[in-house]
Amino acid sequence: MNHNTKIRKKNANAKINIYLQILNKRLDGFHNLNSLFYPIPLCDEIKITISDKLELCCNKDLGITPEENIIYKATEKLQKCFPNKNIYPKIELIKNIPSGAGLGGGSSDAATTLKLLNEIYELHLSLTQLKEIAEQLGSDVPFFLYDKPAVVTGRGENILPIDFHINYFLLIVFPNIHINTGKAYQLLNRKSDYTPTKIIQISKSDTTDIRNLLQNDFEEFVFKNYPEMNEIKTKLVEFSDKRALMSGSGSSFFAFFDDEKKLENAKIYFDKLNYFTFICKL
């Protein structure tokens, strides 16, 4: 292995759910879902160096031990798959994606780690093989192996990448409210025979108004239990001409703008509330 292969860096991007339908409860206890995942350029940064012991350090205190971090668990999975490869990296994480925000930060970190380790240790795992490992780490992890918009179904393992581009300015707002995802699923009370009145579908050439796609089944539960979240959504809808939605199970929201001035005004408003905000052009 030459010297140039001993260090690898990669960005781990966040995602938003353009739509998120929670379908029936499965026999394995998980729920089937129907969602359009869309990667956004809010990223964590991961740097891996070949070392002689597994080590993970982060620029922020995440409130967990390194061993509890999904990056560490992803590395351990590969160590078990390749006991003779001496997979002992030093992993440095610069955390920019807020945790517990419904933006997939941890899942993206895990997928990015798998890809980096596959490269640096020359494991020659195919995308299909990486996906099998990713599925063991979390329902959202497989999506982040693809780096493009995708329709995600099943518990998250069925991924159909699509050519779909959003031509808006994006605002992310995160109020740092912890939403209990397990409780959210529980209170949705989906049965095994549940079917929605309409399954949202999107074609590769879809040119529909983005507002017609925005749906998140978790919003009803979250707004009933967290009034502040309802207030954020109401304000974002007002700022963005109804192009706003909660991402995942919360507690972040995203909004699309075609007017940069309105985008700036909305960011200023939420910055004054000391919420995390992020803006970009998609």
C-alpha cells in the first residue's frame, strides 16, 4: 500500500425528506415507508488515517463515548468481516450537521466511513456488499452510499436513485428540540394492514410544483406534542410561500425560496431565536 493511500478525507452530506409517508407496521417491528430523500450540501467532514489502533475523535462533545458512535460501530463491522486486514484507523470527525435533527447526520457519517475504509484498506467491496453492511447499522445508512436523490421504500433498504433536481434556495432551521422517534412511531399507531389514501409517486421527469410533494406523516404527532414546532412551521410557511416541511422525525425544518431577500429575512428571524440555520442554493 503506497503512502498516498494512507489518508482519506470525505464529506458526509445531510439529507431532507421531500415527502415521508409512514406505512404499515412490519412483522419485524419496523415500519414500511415511502420517501423521497434528497442530499443537501450541509456536511460533516471525516478524515481517516491508517494507524495501529482504532481511535475516533470529534471536534464537539456529542454526549456519547466514541464506542457508542455509529462511526465506531461501522468500523467494527468491517473489522469482523476482514479479521486479517488489520483495520485500525484513526478517524477524525468534524461535526457540522446537528444531531437529532432528522437530517441523517449519523447515518451519513456511517456510510461515508464504510466507503472511506473500503478505499483506504483496499477491501474491494461492491456497492451491494457495502449496502448489506449499512443495513445492519441503521435504516437510513444505505441511502448515503448513493450520493443522489432517491425514492426509499421498505424499512429503508429499497433505494431507487432518480434524476431529480430542485432549483431553489434552501433554508434549514433546527430548534434543538429532542423528538422521541420511537414514541412518534408508537403514537402514529400504524397497524399491519394500514394503507394510506394515496401513495405519493414521482417520475424521473416530474415537473410538478414542489408544494404538491411536501408531506410528512410525523408532523401531526409532533405538532400536537411540541407546540413550538407548530409555530416554526407556521412561520416558515409564511416566509416561503408554503414551501416548508419538517425533515424526518424532526426537529429540523426545511423551506424552499425563489426569492433571495425572503430567504435572508427568514434566516434573520430564526437566528434571533438562537436556532441553528443553514442556507444554500440547490
